[in-house]
Amino acid sequence: MLSACLCAGLVGAQTPPSDAAAQCPSLDPSLSADLRWESFSTPDMLFCKAILESSGEEAFALTISPESPFRPRRNRRAEVGRLGGIELQWYRSEVLTAPQDIVREALITTADGRKAHIFMRATDADAVARRQRMVETLDIARSPDDD
């Protein structure tokens, strides 16, 4: 999972989870009863994982950093949404160890020029749509010139 990949090699110089969670985007009050952040940060990256309180399952995760290894490809475009009044393009992806899962990723530029990479996976299209709607409520200041 994304969180396992990101944790590798990032053990040193982390901000304690409670401090890092305060840096994660604000959750919509209508969702905050069922979502909580698990997070950590390094000097160059903030990692936030939204956990569903009802099941303990990861709803989605995001990283905010100066650069992102994720490179969107036009031929992998999927759904379109809106975040902060600006179009949000989702891209199809896959997890080799779970080919049956539906995986979506998005990349946006924040107002301060950093990259926010959003990642989610689910076992059915309804769960993906619900999670995409959750992401669309996040309070992330965006640059208006994203693709």
C-alpha cells in the first residue's frame, strides 16, 4: 500500500503524529465523525492517511511535498471532480498484489507551489465514488492553473 512505500526510508527526522495531523487538510465537519487522520512528516513531506472510524479501513491518503514521483498520463484518465472550485482529474492506477482493486490517483498543485498526491483504492465503484466525494470536501488551497 502507498503508506508502506512511503514509510520506507523515512524513519528519521519525523514530526510526531499529533503535530503532523494538525498540518493535514481540514476535514469537512460532516465527515469528521467517521474520518480521522493518521499522519507523519519529514522536513520535505507531509503524509496524511484518512481512516474510516467505522471500519478502521484507509479511505484515501495524500502526500504534500515540493515534488511528487507520480506522473499523470493522459491515457490513464478516469473521473473528473472538483476540489476548491477547480477541476480535479482522477487517474486509473493499479496495485500489482491486488489486481481486483479499483485504484485512483490525482495530483494537484497547492497555492504555495507544492504537490499534493492523492491515492485511494477500493473493491467496488461505489466505494471509490464515496471516497472521491470525501476528497472533494478537503480544505486544500490550490493553484488555479492545474490540468
